[in-house]
Amino acid sequence: MIEILTAAFANFLTRFLPFIFLRKYANRFLFLKDDFPVVLLTILTLYIIFPKNVEFQALSYQLIAILVTVVLHLTFKKALVSIFLGSFFYIFLLNYSL
């Protein structure tokens, strides 16, 4: 139980302390609101694409799924739709390909 309380307290501190202590600098960090999701998804994509053991078939499925995700995002301009359908397409390729 103490571990859960410690984790909850640490989470509370990391979420609220920047707003309390950096209130006068808040305008400098507003760009994170728009740019951080794209940066985070790019880092996660690069982490997934370049594993330690590279197999051509798995890499090709990943690149195809990324291409589908990019095309969907450029078409519909909805991040959740493109991420969900791109992930679904990747899982479909993994499970039902020859």
C-alpha cells in the first residue's frame, strides 16, 4: 500500500509542481501543447522501427503500417483515427499475412 501512495504522491508532484513554480514562465511553454504529441509519436515510431533484431518481414510490415498511418493522417487530419487505423492495419498484417 505504501508503494501505491508513494507513486500517487510522486505523480501528483510531477503534474502540479511545474504549474505552481513556473506560473510566470507559462507563456514560454505553450508551444509544448501543440508540438509535444508529434515529437512523442516520432520518438515512439523510431523506437519501434529500429529494434535490436531486425527481420525483413517485420520491418516491411512496420513501414507499410507507417505509410498507411501517414496517408490516413494527411487525408483525414484526425490523429486518433490515423493512429488507430494504422495500428489496426499493422496488427492485421502481423496476424493474417502469408
